[in-house]
Amino acid sequence: MPQVPIIVPLIVVGLVFGATIRSKNSKISKRKLASASLAAGLLNSVHAYLLYLLAPSQTAPRVTEVLTGAPLMGGLGSTSEEAFVAASFLAGLLMVLLVLGIAMAYVRIRRGEEPVEALEQASETEPTITPN
């Protein structure tokens, strides 16, 4: 069985980060997160379907089949096409969702800390004038 492809979600994550960095607003909205995740999942499932068509899963003969000559039910590593495409969709969806979700959480936490640090630095550098 071919392995679940991950190149498409990586490309989608790179495109979203590149577009976010180039834009004036460096915030990733929840709508952009959801649409990028769905797009990565759909594109990854299409890629997996095409990959499955080009390289279908090959079942290896079991040792007992070789020794006895009688084929047993099911093969080693046989997976249906639908399960492979569904796993690829979930892998693409979750990969982009987690990477961009962690980035969003990091930015929110980081922004929450910056104003406090900026206020502390500003109060230390500005001299206080006391009226007499």
C-alpha cells in the first residue's frame, strides 16, 4: 500500500504563511484556517486517489500460502481505495488545521505579553516629572 501523501498539505501551509507574511494584516482568521484546511484535505485526497490509481496496493503472499499453495482470505497489507483516500483527506485536513491553529494560538499569546512588556519598558525609560 502506498503511504499517505503529505506533500500537498505542506504546500498549502507554505502558501498560507507566505500570503499572511506578505499581507499588511498578519492575522490568520478562522475562516482562512477552515478554508485552507478543507482545501488541503480535498487536494490531498485527490492526490491520494491518483496515486492509488497509478500504484495500486499489491498483496504479498503469506508464508502459509507459499508452503501449502492454498490462498488464504485477505492479503497482507491490503487496503481499500476508499479507506486510503479517507485517511489522506484526514491527514491533510488535520495537518493544516494543527499547524495554523498552533500558529494562531502562539500569536495570540505573544501579543498578550507584548503590551505588558512595552508598558514596563516605557515606564522605565520615561522620567517622571513631579509638580512642585
